[in-house]
Amino acid sequence: MLVGHPKLKNELSRATMEEVGSRCTFFALEGVKGLQRPFISWLLEQCGELPESDILSDEAAEFIASRLVTSMQIIQYLDLGFEEAYQVGQKPVSAEMIEGALAQDINGLESTMTRSGYNLKVVAELVNVKPTEIRSFLQGRLSASRAQELRDEMLAVGIPL
């Protein structure tokens, strides 16, 4: 049994790993995807005896659930929100406080690729271009036709976009 990062499936599908990959069955474990709000409620229930509404506003919980994808992200940004609220003496934590702590490009293309194990260097090697061209692609500085070519190549090698 092999358990690993989403990138492992793509690596095992390559010609160099064909013998191992052909013996594997792949299952996608989506974690809390689609269940972010219930996960937040469950998490807060496990942490103490205070009601959720005394700790985190409904708007903040909905904001987190709508913007974050993984349980690790949810926990990290709840921690940041709690720390910030503690420092200013605010209770419950508001949506504005969470929004202030949230990275602006948390669901951007580069963040999505990084969560799947693909940094600039790895992507550049897979599609046979220089890392600077991948950086330009991510920043939207390539021509539309070249950007589409790169997007097609990335999808062809299994990079999630």
C-alpha cells in the first residue's frame, strides 16, 4: 500500500515508474472538501466547553468555510484569528479579523499547485521550460496563446489547475 501526496499518482503514471504504477489502485481522499463548515463546528466542540457562538461569529465561520479548502488551512487561519482577537481583546472572532489574517492568493493557481506538490522548478522541468516562464505564466505576463499552450502542457502531465 502506498499513501502519499496527490503528486504521487502522477509520478507513478510516468514511463519511468510504469511497472510500480501499473500495480497500484488510486483513491482520492478529499479530506474536509465540501464539509468545511461542519468541520469548523466539530473542531470548536473538541476544544472546550464554550458554545461556538462565544468563540467565533457565524459570519467568520462561513467566511472560513467558503475560502479555505484543507483542514490544515482551516486550523492555521483559525489560530491566526484567535491570536489576533486575543491581542485586541475581541470576542467572538469576527469575519473581518479572519479576512485580515487570510493570505490574498490562498486559492490562486500557484497556491493550488503548491498544495499538490508542484513548485516552480518541478513544473518547469515537467513541461520543459525555464522557471522564469512559469513565473510569468502565474503572474499573467505571457501572451494568451503561449499561456494556453503552457496550460495544456501542464494538464497533459497531470498538474491540477
